[in-house]
Amino acid sequence: MSWTDFYRRREILEAAVRHAQRTPGEPLVLAEIPGATDVFGCEENLLLALQYKWTQVLGGHLRAELADPEDAAADGVGDQVDAVSRAWRRAQSEHETLRAVLDGALTRHPSLVNLHEGELRTLALTAGLASPGEPTEEITRVGYAFDSLVRAGSDRSDRAACPVRRRSPMGHLMRLLAPSA
């Protein structure tokens, strides 16, 4: 791939996200995005490229949050969970449309489900909620629970208006997972 091709693909991805701002959960119509059909051929290929972009964004935020070892608590778990939560929320708030497009496409394209579950496993492992030796299905399940908690926390737009007793994300996650043990 030449630099020209790289920049063209990047421009098409940015145009696809801008186009999706109108209806983020709906399928992307490649004919309405200049050059998308020529470069990507089908919606699934375009979505796979957008998933890669999201992975880069999220990975950057995770590295930024976890880069400073002085920020770790004595046990390391609470701060890891908080750091991963902050990283995901920051990535999602900066790229809301991108995340909405990918979430909306999960039911249409099974290849995205596999990548999404890989992302969930990464979140669970990075947060310290699972260890690499555990079965993949278990790590994925923990990732789904963690993702649900993070999304529920980021959906609260009325945080300042409604004070809530602060609970540890780790404790909440453990309560969610307890029935499975």
C-alpha cells in the first residue's frame, strides 16, 4: 500500500464516520460515501477497517492510562479497573459515532463479534479482572460484564445532579459474577 492509498483509506474512513453521524446504528451505504465501494468493496470490509481504527484509539487510551506505575494502588486492582474504565470512557466520548457504528453492526456481521469479544477479553485482562490462564469463554464473560458496567457508568449524564453512593467497580463486578461461581 502506498502513502497515497493509506491517506485515501483514512479519508474514506473519516467520511464514513461523518456520514454515520446522522444514523449511527444503521448500515453504512457505501454508494453514499465517495470512494468507499472502490476501496473497501462491501460494508463488512469498511466496518473491519473502522474496528481496527477503534482498536488503535482504545489501545492508545489504555497505554496512556496505565503508563505511570506510580498511579497504581498497593493492591493494583482497584486502580487498574478505574484506569481501564477511564480509558474506555475517554475513547468512547471522543469517538461516539465510531463506537455506535460498530455496536450497531455487531448483529449484522459475525466477523465483528469475534473482534469485539477480543476487545472485551483485552479489557478484562488489562483491568486485572481475569488472568490469561483462564478459559477464553470465562474471560469473554467477564469482559461483557465489565463492558456493561463501564457503559452504564458512562450513560449517566446526570451524575452531578444526583449524588450516588460510590461503589467500587471491582465489588460491583464481583457481585455480578457471584451467581456463576
